[in-house]
Amino acid sequence: MQNPRYCCLILFIQLVSIVSFCHYVIPIRGEDETSVVKVDMGIILDMETVVAKVMQISIVLALEDYHANASHGAIRIVPHIRDSKKDDVEAASAAIYLLKNVQVQAIFGPQMSTQTDFVIDLGNRAKVPIISPATSPSLSVKENRFFIRGALPSSSQTKAIAGIAKNYNWKEVVIIYEDSSFGTGILPHLTNALLEISTLVSYRSVISPSANDDQILRELYKLNTMQTKVFIVHLQPFLASRLFLKVKEAGMMSSGYAWIITDVLTGLLDLVDPTVIESSMQGVLGIKPYVPRSNELINFTTRWKKRFRQEYPDMDPVELNIFGLWAYDSVTALAKAAAKMGNTAIPKFKKPETRENLTDLDALGTSEMGSLLLDSVQNTALKTAVSGEFRLINGELHPSPYQIVNIVGTGQRSVGFWTEKDGISYKLKIDGKTSKSNNNQLGAIIWPGESTIPPRGWEIPTSGKKLRVGVPVKEGLQEFIKVERDSKTQAVIATGFCADVFKEVIQSLPYAVPYEFVPVPITHKPTSPGYDDLVYKLLFKKHDAVIGDVTISANRSKYVDFTLPFTESGISTVVPVKGDDRKSPWIFMKPLKSELWITIGAFFIFIGFVVWVLEHRVNKEFRGPKRKQVGMIFWFSFSTLVFAHRERVTSNLTRFVLIVWVFVVLVLTSNYTASLTSMLTAQKLQPTITNLNDLIKNGEYVGYQKGSFVEDVLKGMQFDSSKFRSYSTLEEYNDALSRGSKNGGVGAIVDELPYLRLFLNKYCRKYIMVGPTYKTAGFGFAFPKRSPLVPDFSRAVLKVMEGEFMNNIIQKWFGNETDCTQKDGMAIASDSLTLDSFKGLFLIAGVSAGSALLIFLFIFLYQNREILATDDSIGQKLSAIAKVFDEEKDNSNSKTEKTSEGNESRTATLFAASEASPEVLPDLPLQSPEIRISDGLGASPAPEGFSTGEPGTPVQETITGTIDERFKRALQETVQR
């Protein structure tokens, strides 16, 4: 007994089916068939292909779903299907028939780009929209107003492919494409997308659809001899099946290879024989537009499979593909656009007025509804599209995310996604935006050969040619690179510092790289190549690499790629050293510069003058004849140089000036002594020229190495090229510098630091490095642009430089560089002291002396203000002032008399004491310098005075003589009384 609920459900489904049928067949709301508005739509497909059959079923289902919707009113879409039979002419004939005889208001198709190209022209002429699933980028929506693309162009996937190459750092790829408009249309877009990530298309392999298996195999063998192991395949399914069978046969579906197939092949992979997929396509990566799973898609897929089995019962089961989904959504969008036109009758085509001698094209006429229908469908968006997000913008389908799949077994496994905004990602949100929590990496991929390690993208082919390494051949400096040829095998042998580094780098690579040296002469003649030409040979594929003492420069890096440098960088100058100045009779003048000598002399005179002015009126030692006073000015100031001045000073201003000046003299003499001692005891190499500007100023000749880029550097420094002389060996450097510019040599050698250090290591006592060091990038190995070898070689260079090998090889070719301690860094511009070092001292001394002088003048003028207040002329006033200044200043009389009486009292006491005890005088304290008798002008205070005796001078004798003289005079005065 059946379940009652089950029976009720069956009855309900039957009832709904009957109602839907009546709604489709019987006019709505009592309207008769004459009120139905019909819109004719042409459909042009290659019905011999599986893709056309898939799209046909999708179109039929789309029209049924449209007519089943009551909201569309009385608009009925009438399809008219025509078969193009894989022929462009048939497609054009079908379009003309539909436009001329049926007068369709829109055409869906054709599916092939070559067919669509001509049909678009017919649509533009008849003003009928053409909705085509053709993917060729050569079909431009902007240039054809009535063309609407109902599929994504093949150019939209190029950035996704480039994203995969960038993710694995593949620097070179090979494109295998079909020799048709389908294949060639993607090339410029794919090449540009790869160039944006610095990936080079090293080769383009074109395969004709009519090529036999032998031709395909020969092309694959050719590809296998190349270094690049990343292949992008843009073929249709049938030709791709034949290709991958031969790929497996050629041994190119193994570990180390990477294969990427484009969206058409990935989307139609079910059309490829499963045995071919399982045997010859394992590990291949593919990309295709992402179609999210939805209830609409699931229901539609079920209906589509059922309908396909009904229409084509004799065919093998076929899977619904992206072109079937796009066909369903395109026809749905077109039908909805037609429904917006209303229930008004569709007008016929407007025929040309002249009907005589018209061709079929001229007789087509133009559609009056086509422009309105085009405007409506050009910007349509379907909310429930089965293909995901179906949105037309200006006649072009809006790009959707791309899904990246890995072929494993007979199926596809999703490993990631790509979007225009976020690039590569592992997961994708429902709305099409990548999840922020996921990194920019793909999922686990099974590569060809069942490898889980991503291919490096290139390999040195064991059966191919060796790496051709260009090496410079030159006359000298063979410590860096030397090229010889074996007398027996005629093989090229390269030795030297650079060659040894290269060989060690090769050994440090994680894989074997067979190579051979190719000698390139460097003779620096107008007809022979230099280092630049050696590097540029890489640009023309004459070499695979260039090694040697090749400097990395900005200009060269425009054309080739360099590894990291393996030597120090810089350009400097070597000049001869001066002779030994210690033998010069004027070496005592060397410690101070001429301007400092002049300044010191001027200050000696100035200080002497200030002291004379301050002491002239109050100190008898600064008075007397004019010649004596002038001599005193020079004597007193210059005697302070050795602290030999014995003149007593009485003015406090003078003492202030002398305190400051003695300190200045002390500093000057200390520095002079130190500098002179250094010159006489420490031998330093002094350069003949201190910088390159001196060379330009003096018009000296400059030497450099033949073939070096240093010549261009010198020209950039405004050197006269007529002053250039090139050399090849260290011996030539030595000879040129020894002769000098005046004798056919040069005044300096300008070269890179490695060469100059080698030169100084050999001639370190004769030459010295001077001037600034102009930075360069150093020596490096050169490779063609975007060579995949550069990253690995650079890492190997770092590994070699970090080890002990570098020190050993430097010792081997250049010797112990510490043997010559003065080879560089000893170029002192001058050991002489300059005025700049003592400006502060002279400023203090000048301000002190000038201030004292001004204070004296102010006091003097104030004391003699009565002279200035007279009515005499200026000359008379100045004469009176000068006369007063020249007069000796008279001390107070009371002070003089008091001092005199005190002296007489002390003298009488001494005299009485001498009579009472003759031994008193010998016991007087001889160390006191205060016992001194004045010369009749009154006793001057003994403690005053600025007198400095020479060190070691016996003061006792002077004091004894003074006491004896005073004693005699006192005794004489007593007797007279």
C-alpha cells in the first residue's frame, strides 16, 4: 500500500505542470493569439561540434524559462537556428538569410572568432545586435557598436597566468599556441602581462591544426633543448590531446617541468579523452572562470542533462561547460531586454528606397528595433545567473574571478583563485573577494612526475649546448683574468682571480652547469671591442655569460643583468710621492703656513706697540731716543716668544695684555715644536697632487686602463680627452708616472680600486692614493636580461664571499696586502699649521690689546680734557696732546719725600749696625729683591714690576751688588752730614 502523502505530492506536481502548460499555450486573460508580440532571434552555431550542442540545449532551456514567467506578458521569443558547418562562408550565408528573409531582431553566435568577425559587420550594417561567445581579443566591442560579447575574452586570463608565474618566480616561459585567429589573438596580451612581472617569453611555438604527429614531436624535441621548462598551452581540445600525448613521449611530462593550459582547454577538458588526461596530463595547471555553486546551477544542470539525453540519445554523456552557462545567461538577458520593449508590434526592417541592381547585402535593410534593443541589453545584470555573476557593461562581460585547478587522475582539483584586486589566493569568499586571513599562496600541487616541489622553471639541458662564457683577453693585469689555449686539446683555459671566483661559484650551485670559455680580445683600438662591447654581445645572444674584471655600471645594466659584486668598489687616483723634505734647509719654515707666519709677525708688532703706548709715560725703560723706543717695541714683543723679556712694566693694563699674549705665544710655540718634531722624525709620503681638480688646473696628463669605462668617467669630470693616455700593464703605469707629464708620461693614474691596490702593493714606496673615491658597484658576472641563472649565481657569490676561500684566493693572486703599510690612506694634504686653527687665539689677543689701548686713550684724553676744551685748531690740539703724551708722568711729591726719609732712616740703621757688628751685612737676606735704592727721583715700590728672569739665572749676585751700591751711597751721605 502506497503512502497517502506520496500520492498527494504526485498529484500536486501534475497539477502544477498542467497549469504551467496552459499558461504557455493559452493566451493570458482571454487574449487570443493575434495579440502575442513575436521577436525573432537568429542562432548561428557549428552544430557538428559538441560545444554547439551544449549551447543549443542551454538556449532552449533559457527560452522555456523565459516564457514560463508570467511577468513577461505577451512577448514571445522565436528562435531560428542555422548551422554554420564550421565554415566562415556558411556562417555569413546564414546571417544574411536571417537578416534578409526572417528579419531577426538579434543574433546569438557564431561561436568561432573568424565567423563572428564577418557577422559583426552584417549586424553593424543592419543595426541588429550580435551576441557572440567568441573569445578572440581581436574582436573589439568598442569598434563595433552592435557587437556584444557573451563570454570572457581570452585576454582577461593573461594576468591570472602571469600571477602564477610570479608566484613561483619563473623568469622565462614558452608559449605554445594554435596557428589560427584563436591562438594568435592572445599573444600580445599574454606577452605584455608577463613583461609587467619581468618574465620573458623566451620562445613562441606555433602548431598548425593540420600538423601531423611527427611535426609536433620534432617541435617538442626542439623545446626540450632549451633552458626554459615552463610552457603555456593555448590550444583547442582536439589539438591539445595530440600535443600532450607527444609531450609524454618526448619525456617532458617529468619532474622539473611546468605546464599551464588556458581557460578554453580547461573549461572543455571533459571533451578530451580521459585516457589522455590520465596518461599524459598529470600535474598540469589550468585556469578557468570561477562558477560558484548555487541552487540555480544545481537545478539547471539536472534539467540540462535530462534534456541533452532526450535530444541526443546516441551521444556519449557530455558535461555542461561554461559556454553552455554563458549561452543560457546571454539569451536570458536578451529576452528580458526584449520584454522591456512592451507589447507594441515589432516593425519590419526598413528597406532601401532604391531596389534596382541591389546585392544581398544592400537589400538587407535596417532594423528599427535593433538600436533600442541594443541599448537595453548592453548594460544588463542578472541576479540569478547560472554562471555566477553575469553582468554586461558597455557590451562586455564583466570579468569574474579565475579558478586555478590541478589535474590529478581524470579530474580537476582546485588549488586557488585569482582576482584582479587581490591576485593569487587559496580561498575565495562567496561574494568573490579573497579572504584576508589567507596568504597569497596556492594550495598543495602535484607537479608533473608526481613531484610536490615547484619547478625552478629552467634547467641546463644535458643534451644541449654548454654555457658559453665570454672572457676578456688583454695584454696586462693578468692577475685578474688570463686566457690561454691548451696546446694539445685547443681548449680555452681561463685563470686568475676572477676565473677562480667563477669556478668556485659554479661549484657552489645546487646543480651542475657545464660551460666553456669563449675568448674575446680587448685591445682598445677603434676597430676592436672594449669591455662595453664584450658585455653587449650578450644582447645579441653571442654569449650566455661574461666573466672577468667587468665592472657593474648603470649603463651596462640597461642591457644585461649582473650578479652581486664579488670585489670592492670605487674609482680613485694614484700619484707619485714627493722627495724627503727633511733635507731641505728651509724645513724650519714648514710647520706654519705663510699666512700664519705673517699674522704672527703682525701681532708681535701690534702687541709691542700697545705695550709701548701703555708704558711710555710711566716707565723710564720705555723712554729715551726715538731709535731706542722703536727698538724697544720690536725687542719687547719678540722677546716674549722665548720668554726672555726683562723689562719691568708698571701699568695694570700692560699686565693684562701681556698675560693674554704670553698664553697665545705658549700655544703657538708648543704647536710649532710638535709639528717640526713630527716632520723631522716621522717620515710620511706626501703626494705631488692632492685631488683631481689639481690635474685639470695644471693641465696634467691622466692615465687609465685600456678598454676601461674609466675613460667615460673622466670625460664626465670635464677632463680634456687630449690629455688621456691608456696603458695595459702595471709596469706601464710605473713608467708613465716616473716620467711625468712633461716627459711623455702622466701626472696621475685613475683606475678602479682592485687594480690600484695591486699596483700599490708592488710600488708602495713610490706612489700614493689620493683624492676622493668615486663609488662603483665592483666586479660582477654578466648574463642576458632576465636570465634565470642570475638569482642562483648571486646567492652562490654571497656564499663564496662569506667563506675562507675569498681570503685564500686574494692571498694567492695579490699576495699579502699588509706588507705595504703605507700603500694608501697616507695622502696628507699638508702637515703645515694653518691660520684657521688659531683664529680664536688671535681674536682674543687682538680684542684684549685693543680694549686696553682704548681704555688708556679714554683715560688719557679725560685727564687732558682742558687741552681739548681750548679754542685752538685741531692741529694745535693734536700737537699739544702729543707733547703731553711724550712727557714723563710725575709722581706725587709727598710720596717721594716720604719714601726718601724712609730710605735714609733704614740706611742709618744699617750703617750703625755695621759699626756695632761688622758681620751684620753678610747675614742680610740676599733672596729679597725689595732692597733697591732709587736714582734720586724717589724710591719706586719694589714689589711692582713684570720681570721674568731666565731659568737658571743666579739672582743672588744681582741682589748682593744692589745692596753694596746702596750701602756705599748711604755711607757717603752720612759722612757729608
